[in-house]
Amino acid sequence: MSAHDAPVRAPEAWLAVVNDEGQHSLWAAGEALPEGWRAAGFEGCREECLAWIEQEWTDITPLSARRDP
């Protein structure tokens, strides 16, 4: 089996991440974050991160749409 044939394993630890629009997502812990995203301050298993995001991200409207024109 070559390295290209090896099964891909899901990360064991995840980060909750947030962007400048206040949108939240998951990212594999230890991986470089994409531009525009930063750690939101919570790390855990996938299910824990999803539960944290659900609790914290109560208004999914992007920040730019919530600002006064």
C-alpha cells in the first residue's frame, strides 16, 4: 500500500473557528487556519465543538448585514 492509498483518518481534536463576519466553523486542531479565520477559544472532539458553536452562534446573519447602513 502506498501513501496515496492510505485511508484518511478524521482528526481527533477540532477547533471552533470564527471569521470577521462572525461566522463559525470547525477546523482540525493543529492545522493552519485559512486566511480570515481565527480560533474562537474552544477545542474538543467534533461533537463538542458543534455543540459549542450551536450555543455561541445564535444569530447566523453576517455582521456586515447587521450593521446600520
